[in-house]
Amino acid sequence: MVPHASSSKTQDKQSLHYIVRSGLAGGLAGCVAKTVVAPLDRVKILFQASNPDFHKYAGTWSGAFFAARQIYRENGILGLFQGHSATLLRIFPYAAIKFMAYDQIEHILMPTHEQETNLRRFTAGALSGMTSVLFTYPLEIVRVRMAFHTRSMDNGTFAGKPTFLRAASEIYHEAPKPPPQPTSSSSLSTLSPSTLSPPRTSSSSPLRASSAVIEAIPHTLSQTAPNIFTRFPILKFYRGFTVTLTGMVPYAGTSFLTWGFLRSRFLPSTSDHKSVPIIDLTAGAVSGALSQTVSYPFEVIRRRMQVGGLTHPDRWMHWSETVSTIWRSGGWKGFYVGLSIGYLKIVPMTAVSFTVWQWGKGFLGV
């Protein structure tokens, strides 16, 4: 009886019908979970990216409440859901791919209960999280930019509340401010012959002389040179991608490891993936808290890099630069700004996500 059931289940999990239904269950779970915590998500992004209008609220539990109250007073209930349209556009494919990939990788690494180990659970979770990021990251950039926007920024590109298309357009067309125009017809003509002439030295080396001329040219001229974003604008949608991919390893790995471990301890092996809401909610909440703790510094770094186009539109913000900036402004505590509201958001979100995923799989027959 067991071999026959195992063979049937193996064949079913490899079928397109199973994969599609598994993805639908995951996408639905992600949308429901994100909607539940959308107001907290917006406040957390404002804290992490150090929005100047909300920096005074960061660092305390009550700060999240006061920040949400300010958003509500300025923009009403819709202000708490600003950027949520982009969130749903991103989260459905993200969650669908993540949970679908986990089902497939879990089946490959752990086809039977006897082969389940914590290392394999962690590996399956990390790989599924990285796979989903690869396919949906540009949507994440647009979502973060929409959530970061506040009323004090209305004198910029946005006039009023940002929309998904306008946020995407702003990111695509963002560029450094042009340098002040010289009064003469040519910037080089303003330079005197003595400025362009190399300094007198005891050496007559042509290389040294040419270097002196290059250094004498104003730095503003170099700012007009084409950069990587000018040649490849699509790369603007991948700011912070490397740190996101790296941070996904401990986040998704720990999340699925904890969830799988707790379910294996509290559910009999004969129940397989049967949905038990109270256990799924509890296991999801614990996994969310642990995964948020171990990966939070990566999340703070990537938020800063994702909004880097507003402060450094002409170049990448590298890891070292971002980490140094965070350290100078807040020390080690700077890497945990917004963690309290992160718990308020991630614990219910992960609990709801795993629970709806399991319910959806049961409802769809997977």
C-alpha cells in the first residue's frame, strides 16, 4: 500500500496540474498575508530607509503607532496602503514561485519523512526564496519607492500620491542633476591658459604633464560622462539586488526550517501536509520571528540601497558604502532600526501566509 501511494504522490507532484495549483495556493497566501499587515509594512519601510519625515518616530514600539497616526491624518486610510497595489502585483508571483519551488525542492531533497533533516529544510527554503527573488525583484523596487514617498517630496517628480506606473517611470528616468551651466558658450573656454598648462616641474615627462592637464579640468565635466545607468536603464530596477539575494538565504532558510521542524514535532507523520490551523499559525509565527531576527540587518541594508536612486541616481550604492553610512548614523543599532515594528508585521504575516498556503493546498487538492 505504501509504495503505491508514494508512487502516485511522486507522479502527481511532478505534473503541471500539481505545480499550477501549488503556485495558486502560494500566491493567494502571499496576497492575504500582505494585505493584513500592509499599514505596518509601509511604516517599517519609512523607518528602514530613514525617511526624514518619520525618523523621529523610529526606535520605539510607540513610534510605529505615532507614525501610522501621522500618515492617517495626512492621507487618510489609503495612505496606510500606499504602495500596496505594487505589493500585490509583486507578492502574487513572488509567493507563488516561492511556495511552488519549495514544494518541488522539498520533494527532490526529502521525498519521504525519513529523509527530512533540518539542513535539507533550510536548503529547500533558501533555494525557493532565492528563486522567487530572481523573477520578481524589479516589482519590489517599485513597491519600496512608492511606500517611501511622503508629502514633503511632492515638489519632485510626483505631484500627489504615486502610482505604480509613475513610480516605475521615475525610477527608469532618474538621473543626476545637471551641473551648473557656465556663463560662456563652452566650459573649457572659461579656463585660462595657465589653468590648462601643466605646472612647471623638474621633470619633462609627457605622462606627468598630461596628468596635470587632466586633473585641472573641473570635476563637473566628468559628471556628464555616460554611466552604467545611462547605458542600461533597466539596471536601476536592481539596486540592492545582491544584498537581497544574500539576505534571502538566512531569511527563507530559517523560516522554512523552523516551520517544517515544528510541524514535524506537533503533527503525526501520517497526516502529511494536512492543514491544522492552530499549529500552522503557531509554527508560522515562530518561524517569522526567528527568520526576521537573523536576517534583519540585510533588510535594512537593502532598503537603503533600494532608495539609493533618490540620493545617488548616477551610480550604485555599494555594500561597504551603505554599511558605513548606517554605522556612522546609528552604530550597531542602526542595523536594527524598525525591528520592533518588523516583529509586529512579520509574525502575523508569516503565520497567515503559511496557514492560508496549507488551506489553499487542501482546497485545491494538492
